[in-house]
Amino acid sequence: MIKSIFIAVVMLLFVSSSNAQVDKAINRASEMTTYIAEKMSMNEVQAQELNSALVTKIKYQHQKINNQDLTQEEKKVVYKQAGKSFFAILSRRFSKEDITKIKQHMSDFNKVGKPS
């Protein structure tokens, strides 16, 4: 009985930790969206579309990687697939020039967390 309770508690803590990681990534996506939207003077709809694409990418990566015991190379494949899907989504909503700017702003954001 005690062993079963212990296992249940450990599983709940693991799920909670995993969800916290996703929540943190989604919050970071929101911060990135705000940064990019300000830099590119996006309207609210454009910013929502960008954020939606970022969140979709994050959730896809989490679903494919979490609890899968993947090697670093296998994870790279997942990240690459997620990136391709992300930019495919953006290409339906933004021009090539805008996507180039979004990529640059994402890079700037990632270099220092929240550039000024």
C-alpha cells in the first residue's frame, strides 16, 4: 500500500514538473511574441497568430520528446520538424519578408532572453 502511494506521488510530481516546463515555455513564447510584435508593429491579430504558432510548436515538441528517452540526435530531428512546421504555419499568414524579420527577432530574443 505504501509503495503504491509512493509511486503515485512520484508520478504526480513528475507530471507537475513536466507541465511546469511547458507552462514556462509558453510564457516565454508570449514574451517573445510581445517583443516581436513591438519590433514589427504587428496588429493584435498578427501577434495572436504568431503566438498561436509558437505555442503549437512548443506543444508538438513536448509531446514528441517528453517521456520518450530520445537521444540528442533524435531530439534534433523533432526540433527540426517542429521548426519546419512552425515556419510553414507562418508562411500562410505572413510574407517572406516578415518571416525573415520574425526569424531575426527570434534570434535576437534568444541571444539575451529579453533584448531591449
